[in-house]
Amino acid sequence: MAAIELRDVRKAYGQAEVIKGIDLSIAHGEFCVFVGPSGCGKSTLLRMISGLEGITGGQIAIGGEVVNDIPAADRGLAMVFQSYALYPHMTVRQNLSFGLENIQTPRAEIAIKVDEVARMLQIEQLLDRRPKDLSGGQRQRVAIGRAVVREPRVFLFDEPLSNLDAELRVDMRGEIAALHRRLGNTMIYVTHDQVEAMTMADKIAVLRLGKLEQFGAPLELYNRPANLFVAGFIGSPKMNFLSGQIDAEDRMILRLESGEALALPHQGFAQRVGAKVTLGIRPNHMEAAVTGPVKLAVSAVEQLGGESYVYGQTASGTAITLHSPGQTRIGLGDVIQVAVPTDKIHLFDSETGLSLRMD
Amino acid sequence: MGRTLAFLTATRGGARLHWTDWASYSYLFVGVFLMFFPVIWLVLSSFKTEADLQRYPPTFLPYQQQTIMLDGHADPLPLFQITDGEHEGKILAQLRRVGLRAQMVDPADPETRLTIDIADRAPVERFTLATENYTDLFGRFNFLLYFWNSTFITVTATLIMLLTNSMAAFALSKYQFRGRTVVLLLVIGTLMIPQTVVLVPLFLIVTELGMFNSLWGVIIPGAATPTGVFLLRQYMLTIPDEILDAARMDKASEWKIYWRIILPLSAPAIAVLAILAIMWRWNDFLWPLIVLTQSENFTLQLALNSFQGELQTQWSSLLAMTVLTLLPIAMVFMFLQKYIATGIASTGGK
């Protein structure tokens, strides 16, 4: 079993704290994605789990055993690096065999395992080449193969697809997901790309500035973001935010910065009279309607045929995106009214950024 | 071969030679002359006899006076062409010379002794290689012993140096530890201390350690060089850390990372250092001169030096041994010189 527990894990370089106490528990066999903007500490956290980076506080447990003081080599993990980190002076076969040689696997067994992995990843015909003679996608496969061949308890992926072109990235994404289904191992995958996170993960951990913002299943994060950051980070195009203040007399009315008034749902949110709040709504939940309360000056329209995007600004200058299936008749320069369905909205406290959702 | 020729006769293009062609070729010829004339002169001189070497004006090619064996004489007699007087045109052999006259015989009539003015004759000479200069080295002098000493010192010192320097460079380039920069600066700082300054303390240490008059006394003190450490460190900095991390994840020990990953990947820099080390050790003179006093421990350089006595210098043997000493290092350089340029270029060193 290879469940992973992080308990108040911290990391500081001198005075600078980069990981500020993270609690996380990943069940055996789960595909967990660490996502966040660059510099959020997601790669550092992965390296801390791998053992390549020491920790300055807390505990890391793998399979129930605290591994704080166990060196990387003995944690039974395998890692795929962003730059692939293949050994340039070895052939693909030697690259794959190196780890097995280090644990004194008999020669014949190494050959069998390498061939098996090569067949699985379709790199059999590349076994005698050197990394410099391979394309990016092939190197990626070899790097994954090198991790798979050792049959580790846990796979760690550090932005493995970021050096590939868009098309190949989609293919490899599918292959890694398929690999996870076939092997059933626990996998931790680091990316800054929320699409990758959404498509591959069983669980997503959103990190920012060394802190865990939210941890949960992809749709949970999408549907019930815990705070403004997660709401803005997960989902493409980004969620629209409208800030305003709850009306002094009636807590069911939100007065926007632009002056318009919006009716709020009667329950589900902790609304305080006079509180400054931010309303979030996804672009596909907003729609143009003559009776809609929010006025929008259209600044750009993208017609993709099957779907269309309308970009505009409210009277107070907040940028808003509308996403609708099919084609739209809205044109550049139009001023339209937009409806905000109250059952689709999210409310956040403007000061703390936390969701006001009550359940 | 065809490509070499094409390269050597390359021109700027066009049917006629451009003036830049003339300029570059004359420049190159001057360069070749300056570089190679001394070497060619050395090689040709090493085939001259001691007498030929003393001749003034010197000749370019080695010549030897012809001799003849006559009955009744134990030694071969030198031959002369008579240029004037009664016997003009004949070739006579000299029996002995007395002042300005010489007693000579006609090889065809060895019984009749003739007296010839030495101004009326010229030696009969022919282009001959004095190969005894070389054979003597093996027979009369123990060339092979000196060659072995030099080779042993060069090979062992180079291997030890590559091992220690690359380990130091690995640590200084790939490990984070307190005082790393200080250590590096100390290593580089030693470059500023001339070897002559530490000669005496070094000698005392070597003597204390009982390595005086032993080949190890030459090998060990030179095993770590700041230049080598710095050169290798600069190169190892270019090896991505992720490869090392990957190896660690692959359960490789630190030694294995050094041996299987770092060393092969540093091969170009190590080749450069190997060439430099071989040249340094092979040509080293001052330190071996101090440590090695018994002739059975002499290196080639010391043996060469011992040919130069206070009163007399045995030029023929000296030159021949110089040529033999040059050969291995020239070979090493010829085969490995292409690594020097690429290696130094990629280390970002000087």
C-alpha cells in the first residue's frame, strides 16, 4: 500500500519559507495533481516527497511509514523530470537498466523487464539509440519507462509534458492516464496547467505561495471553490468576478461597483448586511438578456463556429467574459444587458477571499 | 588524402590567385618555417657525428667522411680528395697527420707513402646517418630505464591527478555545503603562489615522508592541481542537476553517480586535463631534479641534463635522446589535440 500523508510539512531556505505547512493525504492508487501558478512551491513539494529535498518541519509518511529521514533512493518512488533527465551517454536500454542494475537485479531479469516496458510504451525500436537521437515525445516515453521499469510504489511526475508541443501533450496526457489505470499505482503529478489537472486527476491540490488552497476532486473544485484564488484558477476561461456590497437595508440585494443591483439567493450563503463581497460566475453561466441587470460594453468577440466568446467591460471597468454555445449576433461595440442566474453564482468575502457558501 | 590536398591548396576562389591567397600562404609558410625549422634541425643534427656537429660552418644534412680499411692497419683510414699538386684528382687515405703535412697512401698502392700538404686536399664526404647516436643510447646509456621512469611517473601521476581532481571538482560543483566557495577560492588562490616558493617546504615534507629519491616523491606532490580542479569544476557545472537527481531516484550511490554519470559526461574536460597533465609530467624538470638524485631513478629530462657536463657536452647523444623524448609527447599531442580545442571551448575556461 502506498498512501501518502503530509502532516504540517514545511520547508524554509534560511529565512524564506517556501512551503508553509501543508496537510494532505493521498489514498493508495489515487492520481493526485499539484497545480498552481509558477513559484507556488508545487515542484518543491514534490521533491520533498521524493526525498531529493529535505524538509524543515512536519512529517511525510508513505504507506504508513514516516520517511523524513529516509534518503530518496530508499523511499521506493520513481520520478519523471521536466527535462526528462535521461543519461545522455547511455543508450535507451542502458537508461532503462541503470536503476535495476543498482539494486543488483540479475542480468537476464533486467533484459526481460526492459523489453516488457519497452513494448508497453512502444519504444522497442529505440532501445539502441541515445537520447540525443530521440524526439521530445520519445524521450518522454523513455523517461516514463525508466520510472515504470523499477516498479515503484509511487510515481512522481514533475511537469512532464511542458516541453512537448500541444498536440503531443494531449496524446501523452491520455497515455499517462492509461498508464495509471493499468498499473494502479499512486501517482503525483505536478503541473501549472489546470486543463491537465482537470482531465487527469482523481484529486487536485491547488497550491499558492507555499500553501494549500484547496484539495479535492476536480469537479468539486470547479463547482465549489473554497476561495477566490481557486475559483479563478480552475476553469477556462476564467470565472468572472463582480465586486460589490450587500445592501444596507436588504441582505438579498448586492449593489455592484458599477451601480447596478443584483438579487441574491435567499439561502446557501452567509450574507451580512453591509459586507463587501465578490460575486463569481462562470462565463458559460452568464447570458445576454434584454432584462439582465448588468450592462456590458462589448470590446471583443470571438466566433469559433461551434461556440463563441464575448469580452466586455461593466460600467466600473471590470472585465467580463461570456461563453455561449453556437454563434452569436452580438457585435463589437454593442452595449448589451447580461443576466446573472442566481443559482449559479459563488459568493466570496472580498477581504479574506473565502467562500461564503454555508454547506 | 584527396580532401587533405584540397584543404592544403584551398584558394579564395576564381581562376587566378587573389592577393589574399598570396598573403595567407606566405604567412602560413613563415609560420610553418618558424615552427618546424628548429625541430627539423634538431632531428637532422641528431644524426650527425660528434665531429660533424663541431664543424664550422655547419651543414644542413649530416655528412660523414668516407673511410677505407687497408691491410696492416687496425683502424679505418679517412679518405681525402687531392685538390692540388702532383697527385691532383686522386683519392688517398690518410695514415697520420704531422703538423701541416699528412702521410697518405693510395688505396690502390698501399705500400708507397706519400706526403701531402693538408691545404691541397679535401675530405671525401657522403650523406650518412649516424645511427650509432641512437643505438648508443640503448647500449652505453640506459635509455630504457629512464624512459620507463618517465613513463611510470607520467602515467601514474596523470591517473592519480585525474581521479583526485575530478572527485574534488564533483564535490565543489554538485554539492551544497558550508564553505564551498571558500574552499574553491583557496584552491584557485594557490594558483597565485609560484612553485619555487613552496619548493623548500615541499622538499622537507617529501623527505619526512621518506619519498626522497623515489618516483613517488615526484608523483604525489603534483597529484592535485588547482588548474585541473577548476577546469573540471567549470565543466561539471554544465551537467544538469536533474540527471543526478534521476540517478539518485534510480538508487545509485553517490560514488556510482560520480563513476557512471559524472565521469563519462565530463569526458571532454577530462581529456583536456589528461593531455595537459601528460605534457606537464613528461616535461617536468625542476621537481624531479630536486627529488631524484640517483641516476637509476632519473627521468628522461634528468638524463638529458646529465649529458651536459661542466667541461664537456656530449651533443650527439644529447640530441638523439632529445628526439626520442619528444616523440611520445608529440604523438600524444597529435592524436589528442582536437580534444583540447573542443574541451577548453566547452569548459568556458581560458
